[in-house]
Amino acid sequence: MRGTPQRPGQPQPAEIDSGRLIRLWDDAELAVVLEPAHARPGHPGRIYRLQLDAAELGRPAAMSPHGLGEAVELARVLGRLPGRLVAYAVDSGDTSLGQGLSEPVATSVEALVRRVEDEIARHRVAAAPDTAGLGAA
């Protein structure tokens, strides 16, 4: 993923504001986070998925202490974790300054959108009350 030039003092694309994330997922049953991946060796455009439920999120050091892991650890200490956290990361490959997404990353956007939509739909179905058995004797 190529980022746009940043002004001094602006957060870089890979930086995560832990406080902002925690405020966004406060009282959420499901939080879906998108972020760049930096796999070695790189596979630009490859989508990775990491799911953590409440039990895993509640363990100290459930994730790397940097980036998203730092936000999870801070939220754990503050008692403000979402019920479930799903992180999708796209291997960015090229992180040099530039404009727009590299071709492999741009090609993966539609698939990423579908996966996130499916994630939310599955969560809604799982969280819906079971009314099928009501009224049956």
C-alpha cells in the first residue's frame, strides 16, 4: 500500500491511535478493524484474518504489544474491550510514499469488503434471539 505524503506531526498510516479505537468499540459486541500487514516474505494483496473472542481478549498480552495489540492491552486494563474483535489485514507490500493503492492491494479491496460484510452478517445471525421455537409445544 502506498501512502500519501504526510505533514509533520500527522499520524502515519500504520500508526494506531489506541484511545480512538477504544472509544469506537466501546460497548460493541463486535469490532472489526482493518489494518495493513507487513508479512515477510510479502504477498501484496493477501488478506489475513485474526479473531479474538472475549476470553482471548481478556488475557494479558493476547497480541503483539505494538499497534492493535497495544490498543487491546490498554482496553483490557481499562475494562473496555469489545465482546469480539476481528482484525483484517491486507499485506501492503509497497509502503513507500506515493498516491493510492498498489495494484495488488487495490485488487483485494472488493474481496475485503465482502469478507467484512459477511463477518457482520454472521455476527447478527448468531446474536439474534432464537424465536423459531416460541409458541411451539
